[in-house]
Amino acid sequence: MKKSVLIVLLTGIGFYATAQRNQAAPAALIPLPVQVQWNSSSFVVDRNTALVADAQTTDAAALLNTYIQQKTGFSLTSKGEKRIVLTVDNTQQLPAEGYRLHTDGNEVRITAYDTDGIVHGIATLRQLWQQDNGKLLVPGADITDYPRFHYRGMHLDVSRHFFTIDFIKQLIDQLALYKINNFHWHLTDDQGWRIEIKKYPKLQSIAAWRDQTMIGHKKELPHQFDGQRYGGYYTQEQVKEVVAYAAARHINVIPEIEMPGHALAALNAYPELGCTKGPYKTAEFWGVFDDVFCAGNDSTYTFLQDVFDEVMALFPSTYIHLGGDECPKVRWEKCPACQQRMKDEHLKDEHALQSYFVKRISNYIQSKGRKVIGWDEILEGGLAPGATVMSWRGVDGAVAAAKQQHHVIMTPEDELYFDHYQSLYPQEPVAAGGYTPLEEVYHYDPLHAAGDTALLPYISGIQGQMWSEYLPTTAKAQYMIYPRMLAMAERAWSPQTVRDYNGFLTRLRGQQSLLAANDIHPSDVYNEINYKLDSVSKGALHISLHADAAQAQIRYTMDGTAPTAASKLYDGPFTVTQTTTVRAALYEGSKQVYRAFSKPLMLNKSTGAAITLKEPANTKYNADASTLVNGIAGTHRFNDGQWLGFSKRNLEAVVDLGSAQPIRVVATNVLNYHWQKMWAPSSLEFQYSIDGVHYLPLVKTKTFLVNGINNVRLQVKPVKARYIRVLAVNKGIIPVGEYGAGGNSMMLLDEIIVN
């Protein structure tokens, strides 16, 4: 069957509708299989159904029986009138993890290349079946399926906030259902050590606990705290339980023990492992801290080797993750032991010292028959042989590692960090920062991002990240993980040619009852109203609204009032010619559904004017120069597409108003987030000109007091001008004591306003 027809069949049918008794409808499958053909038959799973397994599939059959018992209350035996058959047959033309699933009125048969494929076929069967009066109905189908990437991962940070074993198991169940085969368990960090290490009991009694936890966002100063002692850890027996639970579902559990940085909790327990020898304190707020493991102290390596001995005894995973990210070098620069280590090992700088540290621990792990994974900072100073890189800061780390013929797992923060906001609505619950909506996750493609096709064989797969700074509850964790994890799962499994976001949404809606049955309560903000700036002309914005909610109408206002069911019906793009706020809401009849939308639009003399930059933005915040005069202000979710970012260069922008006009106010917005390496300019100056050649000073400021968005609004003595020149001087090198010290700062500005 042609693929175009196939997608229509999968996405255009009313899913989970039972046309008649014992007749199941085609199901909403995520990830989308390689090939599906439906037929009109249905298989009924009841007490007269046999479950037939061979020697290789006995464990998978037991797992399937567990799922059937959970749904129906009964288990299957090997005898019955109808059959579910599980068979491994590697002579089939299937790749590793591939399977075929056939269902008709008499039989369900899953045939796979290996037992991994059998379990994936079971996951598809679970999405196919529908409960009906104590039985399960399975629609007739022939499915051929196999993964695009062999590595499909999901990460969870349990250091910043601790999650119960029950929550971990629930997450693993969802990983299995959506064919994600690696669980990356981030067990240690500055804010808490979460795994029992018997040789070092203070890791449990001291490092696992912090005195209190920050309330609100770390950008909000001064920091506020809850005053409550917080912590916990997993015993080795609990770890074994999780690993076994995951293994039964053919999911590999990768432990991460952070080093050389993110070590404050461990240093609090064993201060002799730090450069200054303390005192240290388990971190109570979020960020990157200067105190790290001492690279010059042999006892540091002994400690970590002992830790890994116990970790590797608990985790059979081929991969062991040693972190390696965000390690400041401030302490090493002043530590006599570290400087002596550099001298003894002929290391040219502290980056080479980090490489030495990582390589030394990597060699130890590899000597035990395991492979090392680290975040892309392990590239600094040279990569340890055989290491796999998780590229989180973009594509550069992936390209650098692949050129050295190291394997890469793509984990980019802009597309696959689920601690980012998933909506631009201001009422969203607090999140780490940035903006990663469901659609962006769905459209991410690691092969396209890598660019150079010669490097593609080294891309092992992709992984979603769930950092937990702002996840105080399991409900919040679910809100942030789901449904973005499902979009990531489809990108990791389904063919590269699958790019039907609307079809994915239809299938996602068809999965709601399945998610609810598994006690998963996902975010639904992807249904809400959003806007698009279609174009800008002089003094006018051309706006369209859209929403993915089914069967709802958009009602909107631009007069300052809240929309009601009687407000203007949105029927197409409209033009805005003066400063206003567009307010809109979704209605099903007279009932409002979802949250109301609101977007301020700032029209002024510069809106839609011609603008030139001496040099373009050169960071990932690299929107076109016209963004500075499009009437839309950038938000705290700084990758919203409205900010322009400059590194190692200044901003020089010239706005042509078209004719000489009276000027009384000039303004712009400056983003000052040191925790994101975003610094206000050293100075900001506005100049004016009649002819565009000779400029006179208008106003200058060096004051940017807000830790966040500085709305710089400057009254000036009235002048007439056609041209406004804006000069912003980059801060340059980040000073000592700040996050990213010694590196280059970024200068982010948006919206040049002239009135």
C-alpha cells in the first residue's frame, strides 16, 4: 500500500470507535509504523485464547500476560480456541528490533528478528487493543515495523527533585509502550546524591540531603527558600528492582555519576575530595558552582573508582555515563595539587586537565568491559578513546565528535529539553527557560541538523532530557514530559519521511484514553491559540491566529476587553495599525475551552521601517534584522524567535524612518540573564541623522538594573530625524565568579522603538 494512503488510514479514521460488537476500529499508533494494512476482521482476547511462546519468547509472553491480566483480570494459558503466537525468526527480512504483527479473527502473530522486536510488537498490540465487556478487541492488521535509530532514550534527573520507585516504574512502562529503549538515570548532582554506595556511607547520611530548596525561578533575586530539609536516595536493592523491571521490558538503564563538576553534594560528605577542602554545602538552588572534584588529588580517583565498582555491579548497561558537563576551572587554576598534576602530566591548560580527568576515569570504566558516555564538554582538551558524546549544546559537539569517528547521541537543549516552556502563555507554570513547543520536538531531525552526510553513520540516536529543578511534584513532571516525549519517540523510531504533524496530533488525541488508563495526565497546551506574524509593512502588522484544538472556534477582540462567545469570529488574517493587545479564546458553542490568548503589539515610528545591521547576529539567537522593528517584543522564553544575540561583536543598527520626523522617545529591550551567559551591553547609545551620513548623539545609558528583561525607555530632547543609529557595546569576557567565567558573553536585544 502506498505510504500516502497509509498515513490517511492511520490518521483519518475515528480512532477507538467500535462499529459493532466484536468489531474493532483501526487504532492510533505512536510511533507511526513503517507499514500498516488494516482489514475488516477483529481478534477477541478472552479466556479461550491461547498464548503460545517458544524458548526465546517465554519471558516476553509472561510480560504480555501481565498486561492482559491488568486489563481483563484473567491470564492466558497455552491452550485455547484462538491463539496469540510469539516467534523469533531472524531469517525474516527484518533488521534488529524489527517485527511483523498479523491479526485476523483467529490469530495474533508477532514474528520478530529478536526478542527486542517481540517486545516492540507487544507494545503495538497494547495500543491496538480496546476493552469491551471484560475482553480485548484487536483490529485486523498486517504491520511491518522497525526502528530508524537503534538508540532511543529518555533522561530523568532525580537529584534536583527526588522521584519514587513507583514513578520511575510508571515512566519505564511508558518508555516500553512508545519503544524507547534507554532510560538515562541522572543520579548525582550538586543538589543531592541519590544512590547508595556502601563503601561511602556519608553519601547517604549527608550528600543525599539539603537544608532547604529554592522557591521560584533562579533568575528572581534575591533567592527565596522553603526552609524544609529535603532529600532521599535509592538503596541498592531498589536500584536492582528498577533495573530488573526495565530489563523485563527490554529497556537498558544507564546510570550517570557526575564529574568533575556538579559535585557539591559529594564534597559536602567528603570535603577532602575538593580543592579547598571545604567547608562545603549541598546546593540549595540551581546553577553551576565553582567547587568541583580536585583533579590533582589521587584520592578523588580512588573514590570515583570505588563508586563505579558498586555502580557497575548494579547496572549491567554497556554504557556508563560520567557527566563531564559544566565544570568551572576556577578552583583548579589556584589549586597547588591541580597545578602540579598539570606539570607532571605535561598538560597545557585546565581544559587539558579536564580531559585527563575524564580519560583516567574512562579508562577505568573501559577496563571493566564497559563503554563511556559523556556530555559534549568531554570534547574539551581531547576526547577519551571509544567515548560516546551526548551533544546537548547544539550540533557543533556532534560534528566535532563524529569527525573523530566517535558515536553521538543527539540531545539538543533547544529541541529536546523538556524542562523548557512548552507555551508562550504567561500563566505557564515556572520552567527552566527557553521555549520548546510540541511541534518543534516533532519536527526535529538529527540527520538534517548534522548537515555533513559523511557524519551520519556516527549518529546513534536521540534522547529527551527531563531536568528536575522545577518539578516539585509528579503531576508537574507528567505535565512537562507528556506529550513531548511521544513526539520524540516518533522521531526516533519512525521513518525519516514521516513528517505529518497534524496526523500525529490526531493519533495523539486517539491515545488520550490509553494515557489516562495508565494514570498519565499530559499537557494539552498544544491545542491552544497561537499567532503568526505573516508580514510587516510600514506601520502595519499582518497577523493570523491558529489553534490545533478540534471543533473549536476562535473569538477575539482588540479593544482591551476580554473575548466572549459573542466576540468577533476569527475567519482569517487581519491587519493591526496601532498599539493594541490581541485577546482571543476558543469556544465550543458558548463554552470557552482552554486558556485565553493575549498578545501585546507595539506599533511605533520604527515598525516596518528599513533597518540595516553592520554585522548580523552570530549566536543561535540569529533572527533577521527586521525582527528588531516588527512590533513584537521578546519574552522571558528567550528562544521565542524575537531576540537577536551577539557574541564577540557589537550591535550597530540603523533604522530609516523614511522621512524626517519629530523624535521624543527612543527605546529597546535588553536581556540580562547571567545564568544563561546573557549580559547587558557595557553601553547603549542612540544617535540621529537627517541624511544618514552625519550623526549626532541623542542619548546614552550604561544602566541595566533588572535581572531579566530591561525595558530601556529614554526620553530625549525633541529633535527631527530620519535615521536612528543604535550602538550597543558587548560586555565581552564573562568575569570571574560568574557562570561561564572566562568565556564569551552574549548580548541580546529586541525591538528598537522610536516615538
